[in-house]
Amino acid sequence: MQVSFYLLPEPEADLSEAETAAVPAHWQLACQLCAEHYRQQQRVLMLTDDEAAALQLDEWLWQFEPDRFIPHNLPGEGPSRGAPVEINWQASRQARAVLINLSRTVPEFAQRFAHVIEFVPADAELKAAARTRYKHYRQLGFTPQMLNAD
């Protein structure tokens, strides 16, 4: 299993609070990475902490890159085998190659994926949660790869 942590830069000082709060930077990057994996014909699970966050992400993904539709669904929606991208807050029943983890913890089922994508946002609380996840992967015997998101 490959684990990649994307380190996000601090937000630019000249952005308004509304611009930085509209869609979190790590969600924007998650959608970009999701689109890349979809174009490579890989099935993706985007995992959130709860149903409310999954619904928010679903809504935002519908608006993401209007010229490049990404077929996705929430659990129980879409075709019987599921869309290429599933947004969920729990374990998926469908086999998927890539886990984009937007939750604050390492899911118990993470090892089912060939590639796990994690984020280190600039926010201090989210950064601390990312450090905990990083340590957890190390305890599981994996060496996470650190990548700059800029």
C-alpha cells in the first residue's frame, strides 16, 4: 500500500475570509486528485468524517470543473456496482483502488486500498490530526510519502 501525504501551504494573506472558507484547500486538492485518478480509470473512495460532510463534498464535486464531469455517488445511489467515485463516511462495499481520506482518523479498512491519499492542511487542528494519522501509518509498517501541494 502506498500512502501519500500532501502538505498544503498557508493561505495567501490577500485572500478574504469568505474566499478561504468557501471550500477548504484540502477539499479542492482532493477533487483535483480524484479527477486525475478517475481519468486514469481508477475507482476512488472519498471518505469524510460524517454524512453531512459527504453531502457537502458531493455538492461541491458537482460544481467542480464543469467541463470535466466526474461520475460519483453517495452510498446507495447510482448503478449497482457504484459510480467510479464514491463519497462515503463509512466503509464502501465496492472494491476501489484509491482512498482519498478527508476524515480525521485512519480508517480501519485503509489497508484494502493500493493507494491512500492524505492531507496536511495549514489549520493547526487539522495539521495535528494529520500528524496522528502519519504516526498511525508508521506503526502499521508503512512509510508515508510527503508531497508539497503547491
